[in-house]
Amino acid sequence: MEIAILGLGRMGGNMAVRLMKGGHRVVVWNRSRSKVDEHIAMGMEGTDKLNYIPAMLNQSPRVVWTMLPAGETTDEIIDQIAPLLASGDIVIDGANSRWTDDKRRAPKLAAMGLKYMDAGVSGGIWGLAEGYSLMVGGDAETFAYCEPIFKTLAPPTGNYGLMGPHGAGHFVKMVHNGIEYGMMEAYGEGYEILKKSEYSPDLLKVSQVWQQGSVVRSWLLDLAVDAFKKHGNDLAHIKGWVADSGEGRWTVEAAMAEDVPAPVITLSLIQRFVSRQDESFSAQVLAALRNEFGGHEVKSE
């Protein structure tokens, strides 16, 4: 298939490469020309002029996938590209957008004759090699047309699916990230209890023992092993300051709106706020894990 990827950051750039390697014809756009040139050198076509994109796609209907900062930036680019597309063309937003944005965008684009899908994308900087988990919202017909793209982006085990109508993909991804907050907080607290105990065991060795056969084995635990190998058991050069990118807050808001008690996710979000006032080793673990799976910036001591 043909697809245009708009936005060549950590996620968008790697997704474009995976699609190209999977046999798709990939056209890329980015405001920064240097990123475009990097991808052209890999064998893609690209431009830093957004209005050139529609003419660079020959397949009908055309598929345009935005991988941009959620919110105003994504809205701005969709608003610019939409009038240049033809009836039946498809816009997919793969950012960590709020699901309510999708419910607003879908009818607006439908009035212009365009199809819209929201795609929650998980996999971080590891997705290029391992594949991405894809949680998609929209109609079944558009999903089926785009399925070859989803299949290429996903792991060979086929970890992608239609979650429901517009907004469902990003809603499921939001809850995914809320669960991630809770899991990371539990690991961080556990490691701090170990570190401060009378035994103070080797945390790398503990993590390696847990990696296989234990109930708490997970990809996050694998990343903890990587972090302890890189930075030592004290994570000495990582400041215990943990950002939140929005999805945890939205998950808590959704839980409140639905009268669902969600104490673990809620407290894990609050602990991130606490980390910005009082440092702890558990917060250092969280900061290290975020850097490992998503390349998120860490503050150094």
C-alpha cells in the first residue's frame, strides 16, 4: 500500500521505516527538512511542504497518518491537509490524543467526505524492531482497507485490532497507559523497599532472577534490568523526577466520570507529582524505565 506519515519524531520516523521495510510505499513529511532528508536517503519519498503530500500519493483512497504532538499541533496539521484531500481519503491520528478529540474530528472530516481513524500506538523506541501494539477506533470498512498497514506495524503475532467507533482506540490506549503508571509505581516502590532493607540485595541480580518463571516478570522488568546494567544499582546519575504526559490524568478523570474507584492508578499519578517536590529511589526507577521504553528525557544529578 501507499501511506503518508506526517511527523518524523521518535515514533513516526521508526514507523515509517518499518512500513518501508514491510514493502509499503512511504511518503514522509516533517517541518524539519533534515529529518525528511534522512528518510529520503533510506529510500522513501518526502517533503517539508505539506501541500505537496496529496499529489505524491497515487493510490485511491489515500491514507495519511499523523504522528505529531497531541492537541493543537495535530489539529493544525489535520486542518491544513484535509482540504487538499479527495472524498473517501483516510486520515489516521496515531498521537496520544484525548479520545474526545476524535469524537470532534470524525464528524468534521466526514462532512468533507473524509474517513477518520484514531490509533493508539504502544511500543516506544523498541517498536521498529519488535512491532507496535495498535488499538484502533473507527468503522470496520475503513479498518479493513487499512489492515495491511496495521499488520506490518504490529508484531508477527498480530497485536492490533478495532476497539470500537471513533475515540475507542485512543480511549483504550489511555487506559493502557494508566495501567502502565500503576505497574511502574509498584516496581519502583518494591525496589526502594529492597534497597532500604537490612539486606540491601543486588537489584540487578534480583531483577534477573525475576525475569523468568516469576509472577512479576514483564517487559518493564526487562527494561529495569537494562537500566540497572547501564546506571548501576543506585541509578546514581538519574534524578528522581518523573513527568506525566497526560494519559494518566485522563484515565483518572474517566474513572471519576464513570464512578469507578481506581486507587492504584490515581495514587501512581499523584506519586509522579510528589517526585517533583521530594525525590525518592522509587521515582528514580520510574524515570529510568520511562527512558528505557520511550526515550523520555531524564534529569541528571
